[in-house]
Amino acid sequence: MQTTDRQLPVFVYGTLRSGQGNYRHILAGHTTSERPAVLHGYKLLDSGVPFAVTGEGHRVVGEVMDVESSTWAEVLYRLDGLEGYHGREDNSLYVRAVRRVELADGSEIDAYVYLASQSTLSGRWLTRAPEVPGGDWLAAHAA
């Protein structure tokens, strides 16, 4: 998995999406654009928080966040902290990886995505976690 610190957009699919709680704490005021996007080949599991895991024929609905250059390093540091990413898969809740995501216009770009780590997949977090219908966390949790 690629986990370099290249300045790439970040694909978010849960509480980091526009208007959500973690968006307000970490991303609000630090983005230059926020675009609808889809991550193909993955599905979402709901363990109280969403986890993206490999799922052939599935998709995850989210947004691509283009983070301002001046605050990019700080925002990435805060995202890594929120997602429990410590630079290695064996001691992290999520891993930060580069994946291709599809934008609303059909074009594809590389973006960082936080995926369930191998230790999370083999641990108790996802043992009975149901799949999020349609891969859309916000739609599934709308009141």
C-alpha cells in the first residue's frame, strides 16, 4: 500500500463528509473544493463507525476533499490521528492508502482513502458489522 505523504486530495465517506461532526472539527475552513466521488471495489461496514473493506462489485459513496496547501500537513496529521493511523498497518485502526476514485463527471483521480487495517479486519471491530446499504453512510444514517 502506498502511504507516502504526497499532497493528494482525501476521499472521505463517513463522519468526515461535508456538514458532519468530524468534518466540522478537522476539514471545515481547510478545503479549496469538495466534490462528490465514488470508490469502486470496496464496501462499507458499520461498526458504529464506517470501515471501507475490499468488496468486488461494490462501491463507497463519498466526497473528495481538496485541502489547502498551507494547512495540508496539519490536516493530514489530524486525519491520521482521528483514524488511528500510525504509519504501519499492524498497529493501526485504519490505513491511509492511495486509491483511484471516480468523480461525478466520470473522470478518475488518485486520493488518500482510510481503509480498515488488516489488524482491524482480523479483530473484534468487524465481526458482526453489517454492510451499509449502497455504500452511502449518510443516506443510511439519515433521520
